[in-house]
Amino acid sequence: MWGTRPEETALAFGGDAVVPGRAAYYRAVDVHAPAPVAFRRLCQLRVAPYSYDWIDNRGRRSPRALTPGVEDLATGQRWMTIFTLIAFVPGEQLTFRITRRDGRALFGDIVVTYVLRELGPRHCRLVAKLHLPEPRGLLEAATRPLLCAGDLVMMRRQLLNLAALAREDDQGQV
């Protein structure tokens, strides 16, 4: 758990119904922008990962300008190369599952939900929940702590980048 408040682990996440009872890892950040602005920025995950681009995006910088049309959501869309959008609540939640074969081979059947919680007119929280499958053997069990530590570093960067860009969007700087 990183940055998450105790009450946020009790929220309803889209992945809960898809893969109940799995190990869960939470990450969260404050976003100093209205929830609709933050959600629009969250939709940018459709085109880039917004974490450490030299690792996750083959060295290409994730776009700073908003990409037209990415907020037009439909289940089955490909996101961040290895994920597919499996559920969403417009303006509130996005739920993804790793569906690309190489991603599943490397990471397993991971489901991730991003939730926005509005706290005030220009303040919200971006909370992510990862649902991890049971390890499929000793090797996965041994490498699980490495996966979780690596994900923490990458998702922390992603959430901080999205929060900063949403704030800039709200202030008209992007």
C-alpha cells in the first residue's frame, strides 16, 4: 500500500467483481484538479503509460498534450500496450486486465482499477488497486515481491505524473 488512506481500501473497485478474493495492492495520490479534469487525463493511459518512459514506453515520452478522442471509452479497447479495458464508469473508474500473451506470461492475470474520489471543487484522489493472482508455482512465489516492488516504483511515477498533468490542465498550462 502506498499513499492510500484506510477508507480507500473499502471503496468499490471494478475489478472486485471480476476477480474476487485476490491479493490486492493499493496506490493513491492527491490531485489538485477537479475530478472531470483528472479523469480526462487518466484516459491518456490509452496512448502511453506515463511512468518511466525509458522503461515502459521504449524511450518515447508520454504525450503532455491531451490526445483527442481517448476519452471515448468502450470495453475491449487496448490500453498501455498489454492491457484491455474491461469495465468503466464514465468520469469515475477504469478497469483493465492484462490480455496480451507476453504480458500475461511475464506478470500473470493482473487486473487494475483506477478510481477517482472527489474531495472538493479542485481536489480529488486517484486511487489504484491491483488484483494479483495466486502465484503459479515456486518461481512466481519467489518473484512476487520483486513484481510488487517494481510495480510500486512504476505506478508511483505514473500516478504522480498524471496528477501533475491534470493540475496543469486545470490551470491551462498544457
